[in-house]
Amino acid sequence: MDDYYNILGVSKSSSSEEIKAAFRKKAKELHPDRGGDESEFKKINEAYDILKDDERRTLYDRQNQTQTRKRNFHSQTSGNFDDIFVDLNDVFGNFGQFGGIDPNIRRRQQRNRDLNITITIGLEELFDNVNKTVSVRHVNGERKLISIVLPRTVNNGDTLKYRGLGDASITNRPPGDLFVNIIIDEHPIFIKDKENLYMDLTIGLIDAITGSNPEIKTLDGKQLKLKIGPGTQYGTVFKIPNFGMYSKNGSRGNLLIRILVKIPENLTEEQLNIIRQLGN
């Protein structure tokens, strides 16, 4: 049995948030679209698929514990029949005592497995609900193309659930669910924080001193003229409402522009003297 905790690089006591963070980091490193190893990428998806679900994680831990206890039993010179009975209960859900399979196991057998995939999307795509066609590998090895819609309010690291789009290898059982982990690709200019967008704008020293009106191209392609007043300081932030991303209530967040001032380089001695005179 694979050690899913080791695959994700977490401990058995790690919280759900720590497991999610570790998965996101490894998914970004190993994603095939970024040159990662596909087999390793599948392993971390499989590990996260088990450990993110409390019920499946508990069952996995119990099975690991059972295997460990069995190994300990075989390594000892004398066995304890009570331990053997407990191990059988762990595996078969008290079959011997109650005459039936654990109800939790029975419920899991009533439908096909859930599937877990990770996709990367661009920030520009999120101005509308995104229609994506994804390739999903079923348990029997067959790959199917599935069309899904990503809401425009999705955030980096979110996991979306699509009912009935999981594994359907066993025809006489209902299909499982599909869980889609979202990675939003880094943008060269804009940073998304929920419904707000952040960007840096570099201006020259003279523009910062005297003021200027540079044009800004927004993420959705619009042109805005920014009014920078005389004496604008390095690090000043301008807030433009309704030019951010969409929130769940349908409104748009803010575009926040931080001003960076570029200091001239390689000035001549004559130019430096003029600046010194102005400084005096």
C-alpha cells in the first residue's frame, strides 16, 4: 500500500489545510503541462483524493494500522488471538459479530469511485464562466472527454465538485463525482486576491515630481487614463473601483495600482550638477 502521507510530504497528524497546501505546491511542480513527471503527478492526485476526504482518510489509516499490526504479529514469536480478532474486525467491519459488512463500506460500494484532476487556467479567462473540456481517466484505464463550467468567481487552490462526472467503469452502479483542483496561472502584470486585482506601475522621476497621465490597459482590455498628481511618492496606491474580478454577488472588485519610481542611471556630471542646484 502506497504511503500517501509520504507522497505529499506531510505527517499523519497534518490538518486538512496543510494537506491541501502541500498538494497545491506539488501539483504546480509536477504538472505535465509544466514539464513535470506524469506518473508522479498521478500519484499525488491519488494521494490527495484519499487524504482530503475525512471518511476515506480514516479508512486508509485503519487499513495501514491493520497492515502494521499484522507485520508485528508475524515478527513476534507468540501471537495474541485477541489482536487477530481485532484485525479482522478492522478489515471486515465486525462481520463476525454482526453478520454483515460495515455500513460505511456498503455505502461506498453502491457507486463508482470519485475522480480527482487538476487543471491550470489563465487569469484572463475568469471574466466569464469558463467552459472547459477535460480528459478524465477512469479506473479501467479508459479516458473520456468531459465538458465542465468553471465559475468566474473561482480562486487559486479551490476544489470544485461535479456530481456524477466521476468514474463509471462499473455499469450497474451510479457514477462517482469529479473533483477539479484549480491552479490559476501567474500573470506577468496582475495579481488576483479574491475579487481585487493588484499591479505595479513604474514611472520616471520627473513624472513623479511634475505629475503625468499615463494610460493603463486593464486585464479585460480596456484603456484607462490615470491621473498622477505632482509630488506623487514611491509606493502610492491608486484604487480604481469596478475594474477588479467578479465576486459571488455579481459586483466587481477594485483595481489597485502601486506607483514605483525609477531613478535615472548613468547621468552626466552636467546633469548631476543641475539636479544638485535644484536640490539646493
